[in-house]
Amino acid sequence: MRIGRYKGFNGLETLGMVVGNDGSALKVFDLNAANIAKGFSSPSTMNAFISGKNKSLNDAYAIVEWAEREGEAKWFIDEVSVEWMIPIEVRNCMAGGRNFKSHLEETLEYWTKQGAKLHSEIPMGFNKLASCMVPTRSTVVRPQETKWFDFEVEATAVIGYQAERISVQDALKCVFGYTLLNDLSARELQRKEMANQSILIGKNFPGFGPLGPWIVTADEIPDPSVLDISLSVNGQQRQKANCSNMIFSFSELISHWSKMGLACGDLITTGSPDGVAIGRTNPMEFYLQPGDVVLAQSPQIGTLETKIA
């Protein structure tokens, strides 16, 4: 199931199921309207939906099947007209780093020259603040402090259920679904921070966390290592990888971060593959500029679109 949050009547959160094929044929089924009109009991917010576990999923599948069968076209909206919200109220985001070998290798020389010390026995990570998250089709302003404005597509596990010190074998049981993050970065500031053994502002300016476009529930992706991810700028592909090439798997990342305790609304990102601007021999030709359109994509999830101003 592809499910997300969008602004409905009076700007209130509305749950929508994405149905149909990619492109212009995509429709969004208004779960809330169907609930009200027909007295269904499906939850009306994402947090409540997640709390309902399998019952929420089964009820939602049954409702949309009923609506398609009965021809209730008024509850199916063209996806291109939907004003999406970020797909979940984010609690914490544990963002991965250097978790694709190809990306580790392309930036290894640069970051070690900046004083970064690399430790491969545990995952590398940092906090991506919930306050920097924006939905698909948002416009993100390049901060005046950076000309080295970089992109990083990342597959993202959406934690739905409480977990603490969960084993690698059981780690995926706490996942509600998967989405995409574009980990935007101000590299000049990140460079200075990493030389000071920290990462914060260079990753967390307003808008630096495009998230979405929606969530694909875990029942459709039992093995997230099959996820393909890519990123293009103005139609030119910059990154492409498969999650089977990660150094630490989804299960290992989740198990590791669960030592702090995980709960609904936490995000675990994979880190990004190679192809970022800073890893190029001519990076200034690849950094994001005002007017650029960035598409972070996964055929199993969808397309997360960001415009740069």
C-alpha cells in the first residue's frame, strides 16, 4: 500500500492511498471522505493508522476495493493536484552516512584531509532534524552561506512500533514502511563541522530534508534490500544504486540505533550512494543552483520532487 498525508478540507491532515500506475494515471483515494460518507472505521490520521497495525491495512484495502467496485469516482483525486504533507509526523531521524562503499570511496580522500576519522565497525550517523523536513514538490532556498549545495538520495525506513535493543533478526518487525529522503547538504559548513568532529547546521537548514512522497507499507516490501534508488537534476541522472550494496543492511542499522529506543515517527536512513557533487573531480559543475529541479526516485516507492530557489 502507498499511503500518505495531504492537506484536505481547511488544511487538515487527510489520509490518501495512491492507486494506479506511475505518471499521470496515478490517483489518490481519500480515505477520510470514504470513512465519513459510509461509516467505515479506518483511522483518519497516520499515527492512528499505524497504531491499528494489520487491522488498519486490511480495512483500508477493503475500503478502496469497495470504492473501485462501486464506482465512487468522487473519492479518487488526480495525484498531481494533491498538496502532500510529509508522510508522517517525524520524531527523530537517524541519518546514515558512508553506508554505500561506492560513496565511501568517492569521498574518502576529501574527508580524511579534513580530519575525519573513519570507523567501520559501527554505522556512521547524525541527526536530521524534524524541523527541516518538507514534503514533495517543495521549493528549498539555497542558504546564503553555501555555494556547495549538494544532494543525497536515501531510502528510509519508517519506524511504526516501539523497539529497544531489537536483534538484527527481528529488526524489520518494527518497520511500518519505507519512503525517500533527499539529504540536502551545505558542504562548506559540513566540512568545518566535521573538522570539529560534529555535523549539525550543514545538514539542517530549513528545507534540507525533503521527505516522501508517501510511505510504501512493509507488507509490500518484505526485503528492503531490493529497493532501487536514483536521483536526477534537471533530467540528468546523478545517482543510481540498489540497497543490496549497502555496507550495513536495514536490519543492522535499525538494530544498532534501537539501543537508544525507537518509536513511531522515527526514521532510519541508509546513507547515499556515489554520484554526489562533492565526490566529483569538478564539483562546482554539479552543485545545486537556483532553478534546478531534483527528483529522488525509487520504482518501488515513487518520486520525491524538490525545486531549488
